[in-house]
Amino acid sequence: MFSYLQNNLNTAKTAKDLHVPANTVGLRVRKAEELLHVSLANTESLIHFGMALMADQVVQVSTGSPRPSGANGAAQL
């Protein structure tokens, strides 16, 4: 999801970064929205989601815990 947000919700760019088909990105985004009961089309939800991902990054850095990474070091979708 981090990569998807970094790519300004662009499915094609995210797919290229993660080396997966674009439809896979779309499916994973919809699945995340379903599991989290949010819509990233809603600006407020998008802001909250982005802040939660940033908070997760801070925790990961402060605890020294490794995190899964994609092609550019971003968390995979």
C-alpha cells in the first residue's frame, strides 16, 4: 500500500515498481479496502491511511524491525 500511495494511487506505476500485473495491484487495493472497511476514494480515509503507514514506518525505524520491501525499498502492496 505504501508504494501505491507513493505513486499517487497510480495502479500502472505501482505495478511497475512491484513487478506485478496492474490488475493485481487493483485487486490488492480493493481487498485492503474491504478488510479495513475504508475507501481510498474518500479523501479523509486516504489521509488517515497515509498517516497510519507513516506511523508504521516510524515504529519500524525506531525498533529496528525489518519490513518487507518491494523493488524500491517500499513496503509491498
